[in-house]
Amino acid sequence: QVELNALRAANQETVRGHLLALEALKGQHERELEAVKREHFKKSSMARSLLTEREEEVRHLSARVALLSDEISSGAPSERRILELAQSQARREATLGQQSESREVAFRQLQQSLASRDMDLARSQQTLAELTAEAAELRRTQQREGINMDYLKNIVVQYMTFPMQSSEKLSLVPV
């Protein structure tokens, strides 16, 4: 009987401990639930105010679109014709602008190509001038090497040793 009473007392203590823990958890759960509800309410009110602002903006823009559509459609035929002509002119100007830009790009490319060709031509002309000078120098060198200098020296010495107006001296003149 004593053991049974001791077990019952221990069981009651355990149940009381569990009940206290359960109460603590309920309190914590209620506090967390309140915090989540407050956060939800705050976010919900922000979303509602943002939605209201957007709806107001949509109403305002819809009214503006309707007003502009009425202005365009209610114009007299001559005014519509002017609007059509203005739109046509705007398209032409846009097309001309694009064509002008493409021409500018092509012109710049041609200028670059021309500058490159001019540089190539200048280099080629310089090379030609150098090669022409070198060829002339080689010709002069070759002509000098073709003459027998000893023979020429002997002829000049003979010419100088003969008396003036001698027939031998006159015969050496064509040589």
C-alpha cells in the first residue's frame, strides 16, 4: 500500500510538472501567436495601402488615356490629316537619320581605308626611290669596273709625253 501511495504521489508530481510545462508552452505559444498576428496585421495594412495607391494611379492613368483618346479621335479631319502628316514626317526623319548614320560610318571606313592606302603608297614610293638610287649606283659602279685603268693610264701618259701638234698625239685623241 505504501508503494502504491508513493507511486501515486510521484505520478501526481509528474502530472503537475507536465501541467506546468504545458501551461508555460501555452503561454509562449499565445505570445508567439500574438506577435505573428501583429506582424500579419502590419504587413496586411501595408499591402492594402499599396494596393489602394496603385488602384488610384491606375484610375488616374486610365482617365488620362481616355482624355487623350478623345482629343485625338474628336479632331477635325484636317487636324487628323496634320497629325498623320506629322507622324509620316517623323518616320521619314527617323529613316533619314539612320541612313545618315550609316553613311557616316561608311565614310569613316572609307577615310580609314584611304589613309591606309596612302601610307602604303608613300612606303612604296619611298622604296621605289631607294631602289632606283641603288640601281643607278650599281650601274655607275659596273661602268667603272668595266674600264681597264692601266690601259687608260698608259694612254694618258703617252698623250702627255708627245709634243704638241704631233701626229701621234692627234692619233690618241679618239681613244
